[in-house]
Amino acid sequence: MTTDQILVRIGEAAQLHHHQGQRDAARHLLSQIWDEIGGDHGNPLHVCVLAHTMADVQDDVHQELLWDQRALTAADRLTDEQTTQAGVALPVAGLYPSLHLNLADCYRKLGDLARAREHLRHAQSGIDALGDDEYGRLIRNGLHTLTQQLTAPAVPQAK
């Protein structure tokens, strides 16, 4: 169980978006927390989780991509000790499949299929770090869907 109060608040913002449909309210709360933690200079776990969550509430895919990139950069500064101290059961390696999945999806939306496939490969290579639980199944399903989207034949555009 997560004991870190910043992570709890980030989770509350995620709930506003995912379960209550309050995207703007979630974005506002996340912006407040972002300022409180010191932005990119904050605790890498807070930065990673907040940026990963903030990406989900963006209306513009370019902004979503920037937040997802921030999350990945912060994850690279994380240790398993930091996640354990915060009450996060998932090792740092377990964060990467989701982070890369989101980046791959952003690049797909932007039409950069080479980068999308690159991040998809990174996500797939880290999948063994996930358990056979709800979170692991969610990420695996997302990877399966994105793999299908990236391997489907292109539909010719009407002229």
C-alpha cells in the first residue's frame, strides 16, 4: 500500500480523471502538486508518477508526449529503494513497460511509426518485470492493442 502522501494525492487526481470524468480538475490538481514538488527537480518518484499521470489529461498529443518524456527521464533516476520506501510494491523495472507504451502511442498518434515501434520494443522487452495481476494485464493488453495498430496494413488515403 502506498504510504507517500504526494503519491496518494496524485492518485486522487487520477481518480478525478478516470472515474469521475473530471479531466480539467485532475489537470489543475496535478499542476498544483507539480509546483509543490519542485517540478522536474523534485523527488524522481513523484516526478515520474505525476508526469505519467499528467500526460493522460492532456488535450494536445505534443503536450502528452512532453509529459511522458518527463516521466521516463525521472524513472531513469529512480531506485527500487525509493519506491519501496514510498510503499510502492512495483520495482522500477515494472514502470518501464507502461512508460514506453505511452510514448509509443504518442508517436503513433503523431505519425512517427519508427519511434512508436522503437518504444513498443522497449516496452515489450521489460514486460517480464510485471506481475500476473490487474496492472500487468492492463499493460499487456495495451501492448497487444498497440502492436496490432502498428502492424496493421496502412489504409490508403482518399485523394
